[in-house]
Amino acid sequence: MSDFSANWLAMREPYDHRARNAALLQKVAATFSGHPAVAVVDLACGTGSTLRALSPVLPKRQSWRLVDNDLSLLARIKAAPDATETTLVPTPVDLKRDLELALDGPLDLVTVSALFDLVSPEWLERLAVEAAARHLPVYAALTYDGQVAFDPADPLDTRVVGAFNRHQLSDKGFGPALGPRAARVTVEALERVGYAVKSGQSDWQFGPEDAEIQLELIAGFAAAARETGVVALEDLVGWIARRREAITDGTASLLIGHLDVFAQTTDTRWGARSQSNSTSSPIG
């Protein structure tokens, strides 16, 4: 990822935090309540947004293995200012090739945010199997579900969103991506290997006051739609102009659907969790 990507991650972080499903955050908190410590691996961590969102609800003593293949993003990671007993271990790993390496060692929880729509069904299945074999709970947040609603509506919205969703199915580095199917397939993949899965909506919701990020998003929708060739360039130019006018006029809002998931293993076929793979008491 580039410096622009780091800027984009910084722009979206407050909206990501606002969108996270509060009930599932409380479920994660309850699971680890009373534990003296917790060890977390955060896959595709970026600059640490999941760390900053989740650490306030976990036991005070925390260890985070922060995994990404971008050294520039790993270098930007910072914990929340009050996380005085939090250990951070930035870990460069190619998750397509070395997922198992990222999960090895003493861990209590796997976290991931805004990733599963970018991966292939095979990679997601691989993660589910590897996490279940280790009896690790999985907290997966902000998985795109394909639902987009612009207000005010425009006659071209459906075609642009359709083209965007088609583009989301292309290879993002893990093989042909799940794109808008990711939310549904995530639940299915985890349940298939013995997880009990809780889910809840975590939609991005932007109002007239969120003009800057709306402008970034419509540019992203248009660029993706253009690459598919499904929507003519002159139509996209007109769509962008109308959307920008509504944003500038303070009349635009936007909803982009996401799903949060918290999964815990229940299937005994994986065997007892090894003592060497736990840093705190067993999770109930």
C-alpha cells in the first residue's frame, strides 16, 4: 500500500469505529472478562485501527501481534494513549503465502477488519480451518455485504453499484475475491468448521457533514465501475458531477453495508486446545 492508503485508513478510522456493532464488541468483552491477560493476532492490521477499537474492552494486560505485509503501515502503528500494559509486536507476513505462520504460537483471539471481501473463498476456508484447529475465537469486523444506498437517488446508482460489485470480485492479491458475497460466505465458512457464530450489522452511514469521505467514496465507486467497462465514461462523468453537487449542497447521505462477526469454536472434532497455545485461562 502507498502513503495515500495510509491517509485513506486514517480518514476512514473514525467511521469504522462508529460503525462497529456494539453488541458484538460487548460479546468479545464478556468472553475475556476476568482473564488476567489476552494475546491477539490482528491480520492485515494496517496502521492498527482494530487495536485501537478493541483494546478498551479487553483485559488491561494485552499482547498484540500485528500482521501486515506493508512495512510502511506497520511503522505507523500506535496503541491508544491509555494502553499502558499493551505490548505491540508488528509482524511482516505475506498472508496469502504464510497465513499459518501468522497464527502460530500462544494466542487467544484472531481479529480482522475490512479484509474478507478482498480474499478468495479458498483463503477464507483456510483461515477458518486453521483458526478452528487452534480453537481460536475469531472477531471479524466490517465485512462488505454488497448493499449501497445513495440519497438523493440517481438513475445511474444501480448500474454504478452493480459495476462496483463486479469489480470487487476481481483478484485483490488473494485470488478472485469474495466481494459482496463475503459477509454471507464468512458466516458459512466458520459454521462449517464448527464455530458458533454471532453477527450484526456494522454499516457505514455518512451524512451531509461527512463530505470529504463521501467525495473519496464516489471517486472510488466511479473508478472501479470504469475499470469494468460496464458503464460508459460519459455516464460516469455525469453521475460524479451530480453526486458532487449534492455533497457540496449538503443534501447527500450514503449507506454502505457491512457485517461484524464473532465466532467461537464448539466442535470437539478439533480436539482439546493445547496448553502451549494459550496465555490465559480457557475461553468459555
